[in-house]
Amino acid sequence: MQLLSERARTDRRSVDAPTLAELHGRAAHAEPSARAATYRELGDRSLYQLGYFAESLEGRVVPPDYVRSMGAAAYWQVDQVLKRWFAD
């Protein structure tokens, strides 16, 4: 429920919001804390899109499977970053 309420906030909406691929690019080159936060944003956005707008993704340039795999990979990356970060 928290994810839905965060996504519904009007101050989070932006016409210039980065795409999933742009978020991935930013995260891949960021410092660990920013990397984890950006990958989490990517995963949350993917989960939100699939959970509430899956039908609207059908037949589009970016299919649901792409969104699903980007989200799963993003959450995996968060896990990896945090494991490395807290391992030291």
C-alpha cells in the first residue's frame, strides 16, 4: 500500500521522468548509496506499472516482459549493492 500512496503523490510526477533504461544507466555509474536508491526506484516503478497498468503495456514498444525483467534485475542489484556495502 505504501508503494501505491507514494506513486500517487502529485509532487512525484514529472513529464521529464527518466525511462527505465535511463534509470538503469544512472544507477550503473553511481556511488553505492545512490546506486541502491536508483535501482530501488527502477524496481518500484516497474512493480507499479505492472500492478496497475499492465493492460496498457500490451502491444506497446515496451512490453510487460521488459518491464518485469528490468524490475526484477533492479531489485537484485539493490540486494547486491547492500550486501557489498554492509560486508565491509
